[in-house]
Amino acid sequence: MDIFEKCDSDEGYFGPSRVQEDYFFTRPILDPIPGATTSFQGQKCIQWSINNYLGLAEDNELKSVALESTRDYGTSAPMGSRMMTGNTQHHKLLEQKLAQYLDKEAAILFNYGYLGVIGTISSLAGKNDTVLIDKLSHASMLDGTLLSPGKFRVFKHNDMDSLENHLKHINRNRKGGILIVTEGVFGMRGDLANLKDICTLKEKYGARVFVDDAHGFGVMGPHGQGTGSYFGVHNKLDVYLGTFAKAFASIGGVTASNKKVVEWIRYNARTQVFAKSLPMVYVEVLKKALEKVKKGDDRRDHMWEISFRLKQKLANLGYCTGEGQSPIVAVYVPAGDIPTGKKIIFRLRELGIFVTGVIYPVVPKGIMLFRMIPTASHTDEHVDKTVRAFQIVRDELNLDLEKAFISQRESPLQ
Ligand SMILES: Cc1ncc(COP(=O)(O)O)c(C=O)c1O
């Protein structure tokens, strides 16, 4: 059998979309101008699908820093990995500033959040160790776990009994360490990890905790310090990861922890050691973005107002928006019915509202939801126009919205 045979089939992730060369539901072609609106197939739409929480993607000062930096350094410098020729004082300074912001001893940059997650988990979890991972963790966390030479176990989503049972089981014949791995804000449903109880359990059983706070970094808690800080347990998080691809509206990731742990990761994370370092243009932009994120309480307040308004108004129409306590608004499609979900997306886009449907493998099979991201760039008018469109769609398609509550409650997402 030819190894390429599968490429002719409709198997694999999003197989039917691939075969149909779909550019509507998967890989829609969008106007690259960032902001609360976008252009899709010639139609101006309100954009609810980008992670531009604080509205920094449109920030002119950040664009000027990028221009200046590109003029000085080009787009590739410094060339080489940090270990060889890619290290500069600027990288080190940004790491120090990030460590300060995150109240940790040290921090290390990665080129993507994804690379940060897999590099961090796989370098920390050795042969005798066990990774204990929340069932709904992002793909990068699972990949980092699978790359580790140790064992792993999966606990039920945010279920502290399940976590404790696993901890007890591992402790019976324990040879190495335990790393509990969870998201801070679960990026699809928008619910929060029960970090207080996770920290209590990790202390009780002598484990460590790694939090991938991609959607909480710059967003949650005082000054956007993250989901741990929102719950008042930030100082108990052993290893904290943030990505710059969301609230910071840039590229890259950061892991923060105590100095010895960060140095271990620096020398052992393969995605760090064997990859070119972050270009100067991003380092310079991130320094400025960090200042704006720190001082961004007005932006955060506005984003929360948009989130509450959108969630409340959609709920008033009868839509199921789940139980997330983060700004993310997850709208569940009745009974996870993909054909109906596609009709809703199609009609919403005709009405000038851009939402994306999320299905397996991003969420478990049997679920479909629209993951809507409120940002500081949205206005009340954007929300109201969006809600009117959802009302039209509900009435035109005669949606049985009650079914969405049942599918959400009984879903494998629980
Ligand atoms: C929870 C989580 N972790 C990691 C990542 C990957 O981050 P990046 O896009 O910076 O590679 C994402 C991005 O979607 C995410 O949501």
C-alpha cells in the first residue's frame, strides 16, 4: 500500500472539508486587517473569532515599533538558536520583564505558545515521572505529554475526585515526580480550571502543577496576570505558560517558574534548543505590548462589558451559552447537530456576523459550538447587531434551542 493512499480518502481531521476543498467552514479566506470587523467573500462582517482580547492587534504604536525594529534589524535577526548565535540582551531583558509581571523568579521565551507547551512539559517529565492531564486540555498539552518519556494519566475534566483518585493511585508505587497539567481558561468552552483545589491537591500529594493560561494571560485577574491570580493562587502555580498570540496580539510564548526550573527548560526543551530564536521585531513589539497589557485595565473592563452584554442577550433569546466564567462566549449548537450548525453559520455570515463552528478534534465528538471572543475593540452596537442576527436565525430556522442545553449538560465535555 502506498503511504499516500490516505490522501485520496476523506479520512483524517476534517476529511470531508479537505476533499471538497472547502474555504467556507474550514480555512475561510479573510481580510488580514485586524479588528472588530473583517471582510469575508466581499461582505463586511463583525468578527467574533479572533483572540484579540485587548484590541492590541490594531494598536498604531505597536505597528510603529514593528516598523522601526524591522528597519534596524530586518525580519530574521538574530539568526540561530539561543544556544548558539540567537541570544541578545533584548531577549534577556524581555524575559526579566515577563518574570517580573508574572511574579516568578525567571521566564523563558518560545517562538509559539505551542512550542512552549510541548517543550516545557516534555523537558520536565522524565522517565520515572507521571503527567496527570485534564481530559479537555489543548492538543499542545497532550502532544507535550506524549513526547515525554514518562507515564501519563488523564483525569476527568475539572473533576477533583478524579484527580485525587489518580494521585492516590500513582502514590501507591511512586518512583518519580508528578506534573498536573491543565489549562487556566479552557479555550473552547471558556470555563476555568478549579485552580484553588488543584493547588490544594498538588500540595497534599507532593505534585507540581503546570498551567497553560493561553486564554487567561493578559486577560484574567488583576492587571491580567492570569487565572491563578484571579483565584488568588498564582504564587502556588509551579510552572505558568502564556502565549503572545492572544491578548498580546503577537507571536510567541513564555514559561515562567523558579530560576532553576527555567534554566533546566532552557537547556532541555528541544523546541528551544533546536529552534531559531524569536526575531527582534517580535521582541521589541512584545516589550511595548507588555507595558500596554499591564496598564490595560480599561481595555479589560470594556472587554468584560462586551462579554456580559453578549452572553446575557444571547441567553435572553434562549441560546445555551454554557457555564464559562471567562470572557469567552461559547454558543452550543442544538444537540451538536453539524448540518444545523452549518446552516446557522451560513446565515449569520450572510447577515454580516462572522463566527466559526468548532467540532471534533477541537472538541470531543458529538459537540458543536461557536466560540465567540469579545474584545476591547467591539462596541455595544456590534453586540446588538449580532444578537439581532442570532434572533433572525433562531426564528427562520425554527431552532429547538432547548436541545442545546441537553447536549451541553450530557456532553463528553463534562
Ligand atoms: C490552550 C492553548 N495552548 C496553546 C496554544 C498554542 O498557542 P500558539 O498559538 O501561541 O502557538 C493555544 C492556541 O490556540 C491554546 O489555546
